[in-house]
Amino acid sequence: MIAVPQFIKQPRYWLGLLVLCLINMALAKFGLWIAPFVNGSISAIWPASGFGIATVVLFGPRYLPSILIGSFFANLGMIPAPLAFMFGVGSSAAVVMAWWVVHLDGTFRWQLDRIVDVVRLSFIAVPLAALMSAVLGASALVALGAMPGENWLNALGVWLLGDLVGDLVVAPAVMSLYAAYVVRPSRGQLVEAVILIVLMVLVIGGTHLQWMGTPNFDPQFHLLFPFIVWAALRLGGFGLAISILSAAAMVVALVLGEPRWVGTSVPYLEVVNLQTLLIILSVPGFLIVAALAEHRHVERRYFEIAYRDSLTGLANRTALVEKLENVVNTAYMNGLDVALLFMDLDRFKNINDTLGHAMGDLVLQEYARRIQRCLRNDDFVARLGGDEFTVLISGHNAREAAAAVAHKILAAMRTPIKLGGHDYVVSGSIGIAALESMMTLNWSDTNRINVAEELMRQADTAMYRAKRNDSGFMLFNSSMDSHTKMQLQLESELRVALAEHQFELYYQAKVATASEQIVGCEALIRWHHPTKGLIEPDKFLEVLESIGLILPVGAWSLREVCEQMRQWREQGLPVQRVGVNLSMRQFLQPDLLVLIDQVLVETQIPADLLELEITESVAMSNANLTIDTLIALKQRGIYISIDDFGTGYSSLSYLKRFPIDAVKIDRSFIQDLEHESDDAAAIVTATIRLAHAMNLSVVAEGVENALQRDFLMKYGCDVLQGYYYSKPVSADEFATMLMRGHYH
């Protein structure tokens, strides 16, 4: 059973088919009336062919019957029905040829806004279609005895030129008018188009009629060219289509219509001149329109690249900077306030690392949409890059409006987003900076630009403070500036500290629970500041990480530990295993294994004396990479432990796959034992049992009193570390402890 297409069942299709049939028949009748040649059945101007091509290109082959039916009934009263039917078949076949050619590679745009599309239509599809129609039509005349064979070539030429003119004038004009129907021209364009047509009629009419008392019956058609160029440059395809059709109507009326009306004939050479004129008016005009459209498209593309974020479609950093400077200038002139929200997604890197960057992009796109839905019409939003967004607000009470927008954005972010079948909530931190009463300030243009930069800096500072305090959003205040300046000074001093060897390693003993003998130690960095004395690592490690110095400092620590063990061995001391902490950036650095191999070779230290401690968060940041790295370290004989166990989000399935030797219970759980916390006790005992079940050693850090020691001994913790046994001491002091073999 043959399936019936759905459009056949729709009344709208049949109504459209009827209308198109009538238009095709009317255009065919007009062509046969205005320029009949070769026994009256061939027209030198055939607009129906161009309209047929436009119909099928725009609406598809399902409207092909309108061409066959329209052509058939237009010719039926003048020639026998079989011949009229053959003319309809030929017209339909020509349209199919044109449609096939333009859609050959699937890239044709009927809007004709590219030069390649105009060229394909005008120089390939139309000539082939016109040739097919002429060959089939002329051959039908001969085959059915309507014309002697010797006239075939003459009929072919007249038919070919008639179809060419109709196709090249009407087809692109109809497509352009339909494009204007889809994307409506502005009121100004419509007014300008009317003015252009009126002037064109006046100028051409003035050359044809008696003007200023001087008879002039020679129309100066070259005067049409400025109008066509005007329409192409100013009005685009819509204006050009109207101008071309109006010019063609005037030219045909003056050259063919008037003689036809009074019953005189027009020499065919004059008709050929007319055909050439119409082609010259149409094809270059649409090429100009296409060239301008391509130029505008390139400009828009460059604008999008320069000012748009390709992932979210929001404005980018460049657009924000320009907008911010303009808004600051406007606010200064009009006494308005300006507020800037600087937003960063919290822990967004975890999404990228665990789910992949494609999922991360989906998160950014979704939250970009959510931010936009929280804004007012006049607010400006931009994505600066990564997971950073900004919102610019101006007007009266901009600070209060910014706080309200921040509340809306944070509320919108609490709605989970579904990724890979699971719901995720990504929170955000927002910093707000505001400038108020700007009219009272007297700034130069340069200062206004500096103000815009300062506003971004303040919002950024407030955002980082909000992120650190986990407060959602914060308004900038002057105290944040002093903190920022202190941070900058700290960063500078840390760079000097690395260059001038101000760092030193201290060593804290690890004691076996059973024997209370030293079985190793952990190396902990200290900073000998030239004026502030000894600084603990919690005051500067985070800054080292943020400014990228953690890698050289970490490499120094690793080398220093191994060098110190080498010296202790040379002194004959019973060297025990020394633990070194690795941050996430250190653990993920591509040349970690190369660095470790190089240090072990240089210091001649056995690999089993080196212990590397990584946190749960580091281990789970990229579990598969972690497994590969840990396997490579274990193959070298290095001892591996998971630090701060219980505070992260490690999965047991991964933990079993990690080739590790020990887990270290975080000090927060050990400290809670002193307060007789049932939760802490349960966590500690469960951790010990779990680790032992997996053949892992258990280290408890932060042991500070006998109560904690006794609890840990009771439940079988293997190694203890904390102030109860020893504070971190210098290398010389720890050497003394090694010599005694005891922590006392």
C-alpha cells in the first residue's frame, strides 16, 4: 500500500496550489499577449518560468502541479490540448532541472545572500532550465505538426531567451520578496522604496512623454541603472526586487505593451535589446546585494568573535570592558549609580574533572540562562571566561538592585541540574562593587576608564572574600582592600623567600602504638621570615598554591627531605621513613615521576624510605590518573598514604583500587575524642576496622593527650603522631631523637 503524503490531506495545500495555478496561468497569458513570436505560441518574455522556479525552490517539489496546470490552461485556448500538455510538461521539467541544480550539494540559500548562490542560480540553474524548456517546447511544436522542422532552431532561440529573461528577472525577485516577508523590512526602508519607485517612474516617464514642451519618444533606459544600484546598496534584496520588477514593467510596457496595444509589431532585434537590458539590470543587482550581505555577515562574524562568548552567547570580556566604560561615562554625566556583580561557580573544576568538559559546558550554558532570567531588561551580563560571569547594573539605587539580583541568582542556582542521569547543584559566589553619586566627582576621560577597571577589581576582590567565607555574596568594602594589599605583599615576600632560601623543613615524629618507638616522621615546611620570625605553613601554603610557587617549593621540599635522609645515613643514624605532602598541583604535574626518579638517583636514598602523602580530594580529583600514578610510584617502592582521611569524598570502590599503604585519620576526628563525641569515636573505630580489612596501616595525627592515645591504642591504631609525642622540630633536633631511638 502506497503511503499518502500528509500534506495531500491538508486543505491549506490545496488552497496554495490553486493560488499558484492561477498566478502561473496569469503570467503565462501575459507573456503570450505581450510578446508572441513564432506562430503566436512562443513569448519573448516568459515570467511564468521564473515564478515556477521560485515556487519550487521556496516551497518544494510538491507544488510542481501548479506549473503544469497553469501552463496547460494558459495555452489551451490557442493550441491543441496535446501540445498545451507538452508545454506544461516541458515547463515542469525545466523547473525540476533548476531545483535539482541549486540543491545539488544542499548548501543553497534561497535568501540569495551569498554570491555563490546568485551565481549558481543565474549562471547554471537558469540557463540549464531555459535550455531544457526550449528544447522540449520547440521539439513538441515540430513533433505535433504545429511548426515546420526548418523553424526549430529559430523557435529554440526565441524560447530560450524568453525563459532566460523570465527566470533571471522574476525568480530572484520573488525569492527576495519572500525573504522580506519572513524578515519584515523596517518602516524607513518601505518609505525609501516608495520614494525610489516614484522617482524612477517620473524620470523614465519624463523621457518618454513631452517634457518641457519638447517631444521625446526615446526612453533613456540607461537612467534606470542608478536606481537599481541605489536599491541594491540601500534597501537590499527587498528593495532591489521591487525596483527590478517595477523597471521591468515600465520597460516592457513602453517597448512592447504600447505597440501591442495599438496593433503594431516590434522588430525582434529591439526585443533582444530589451531582453539584454532586463538581464543586465537584474543579475548585477542581485550580485551587489549578495556581496553586501556577505560583507555584513563577515562583519557580524567578526563582531561575534570579538564581543561574544561562543559557548553561552553572552557578551565577553572585551564587550564588558567597553560597556562598563560607557556606563561609567553615562553615569557621570547623569548622576547615576553603577554596580558590578562578579560571579564564580564554586568547585566547578570538579564537574569538569569527574564528568568531562562537555558536561561542564552544559553547566555553563544552563547557568548562563538562569542568570539572564534573573535580570532586568537594562542589565548587562557577560561571561569573562571559565566559570566567571559579571552583571552590570546602572541607575538610581544600583547597589540595592545589585543585592536583589544576587539573591535571585543564588536562589536560581539552588535548583539541581541533571547531568548524566544524576542531579547536581553548583553553588556560586558573588562579589558586588558599587559607585554612587558619580555626578559629584570630577573625573577626566582617563580617570573614568580607571574607575571602570577599579570597579572590576573591587568586585573580583569581594567575590573571592565571599568564596572564602562561603557567604553567597558580599559587598566590597575598604577593609577588603587592605587585606588584598597584604596578600600582594605576602606573594612578593614568598617569591623572595624561595630565591633567598628562607624555607626550612621541620620533622614531626611518628610513633608505633605497640612499642612507642619512632617509626618515621612527617616533613613540615616553615618560613623563616627576616622580620616576622618563624611562620607556620597555614599562613602561606594557600598563597603558594594560588601564585604557582607550590611546584618549585614542592620540588625543593622533596629534594631537601631526601638530602637530609642521606646526611643522617652518613652520620650512622637509624633513618626511618620520612613523609612528604603533595598538593593537587604537585601530584598532577606531568613530570612528577621524572622529578622523583631524579632526586632518588642524586641522593642515593632507597625508595622505601620515602613516603608521599596525598589527601582524599587530591586522590579523587582524577581517579583514573591517580591510579596510574600510584601504580608507577609503588613500582618504584615508594610508600603511599592517604592524608586527612574522612574529610573528603573518596569512593570505597576507588579506594580498594588505589595501591596505597596507609591512611591517616584527620586530626579533627582525633580532637573530638577528647569531648567524648560518639560520632567521632564511631568514625575513628570504623576507619580503623575498614583500613585493617584492606590490609592498610592506620596513622592518627593530632594526638595531644593521653585520653586520645589510650582510645587509639584500645582500638588498634598502628601509628600515632601529634604534640603528645613531639612537636615538629628542626633537622638537628630530630637527629638527636633518632640517636636516642625514642621521642623523649
